[in-house]
Amino acid sequence: MAHWVRYQRSGAAGFGTLEGDTITVHSGDMFTGATPTGERIALSEVDLLAPTEPTKIIALWNNFHALAAKLNSPVPADPLYLLKAGSCLTSPGATVHRPASYDGKVVYEGELGIVIGKKATAVSEEEADGYIFGYTCVNDITAADIINKDATFAQWVRAKSFDGFGPFGPVVATDVDPASLVVRTVLNGDERQNYPISDMVFSARQLVSRISHDMTLNPGDIICCGTSVGVGVMKAPTNTVEIVIEGIGTLSNTFVQ
């Protein structure tokens, strides 16, 4: 298993693999032929960036049996998804601010993210693993009151695309069995979500295959697998949110009202 990171040091971006508190610097392309340079730097010497630069962020809705049962929603026949704007991305550890134009509920959604490793168009479910580079932690922050504000049009994209509403990372972990993972969300020290990825309606392979038949997936693209029970509002003036997936790591961000 490797944990890939992107970072900024002295104004320049770089990437490499993280082991403990040390980054082994690589050159080339993370997805095609990355080569160690021989340089190693301390994690404390850099600022971590979002670990990829996706051309699109795909976010699933109603992809867990437990949440579908709680909401009394039928299990979908096909993946239900939306796109989040690329401009919503922010780095691990970044502070996210309440949008000035919105005074309603803002919720956390801890999720597993699939990171695409090579261009995928109409791939089969059996082939899908070959197009998955790895997995990451996602907080799909949502301005919940906006979604159904207009009875004629569900505003999913607007609700989920404010600046800063797309933190993910801190790493991309390769050679991970997603079905063995558990997602935990901790808000201000209290665990709010704890659910198994094995409860997904559509597996990681199925998501990559099905979505690649709708649109081409590019290296670095993120598929946010959806969330399960335990989503809640961030009510405190300052909120620390941690998305914890053992085997991948902990994504920590602060949301300020």
C-alpha cells in the first residue's frame, strides 16, 4: 500500500509518497510512471494540497442501504449522482467559511472517494479495478436548505459547490479493498458517523463501470461514494470535522460560521 500526497513548499507544488512523517519525493506523473528522486522531506516542512487535481467531482446520492431504509427511499436501479464544481475543492487542514450569501443549515457528509488512475470510457465491471488508482477521504459539505428551496428545481449542485465545500485527502491510498473499510465522522470530538462501505448499493467497481458509460473519467477524477446515516448540522461557531478511514487516514478541516 502506498499513500500519495501533493504538497506545496516554498511556493512550488510537488508530490510523493508519505510514510509516517516523511515524504519520498517523486517526479513525473503520479498516475503514469512516477519516479523517486531520492529526496526525502519532513511533512512538517510542507503544506498539503488536495492530493489530485480532478477534472470533475462526482457525488452519489442514495448509495447506502441503511440510509435508504431510514429515508424510506427505494433502492435505485442506477447510480444517482451530481457534479460538484471544481472550484469548491480545498486542502486538508483548510478552514472553510460559511458563504456570505447563505444563512441556513450547513451539514457534513463523511464519504469514501474513488480516485481514477487512467482514462476510462465504457469500461466493464470486471475491468474497473484497473482504472482505480486508489481511495481517499471526502467531506461532501452541503448547504442543506438550498436543495429544496425552489419547488420546481432541486439545487444539488449549488448546495454542494460553494468555495471550500469539497475538501478531500489527505492522501490517496492504493491497494485498498474498499469493501473492508469503515467511514467515521467526528464533529468537535464526538463521533457522528460510523458505517461500513460494504453497505453500498453500488460497489466501487460498479460505480466506475456505470459512470464511465455515461461520461469519460480522467486521471485524478473523484467519485464520492455517497454517505450513510449520521449526517448532521455544524452548529458551533467553530467546528472541527474529521473524516476517519482506517487504512487511508484522517481528513481534518474547520468550518467557521
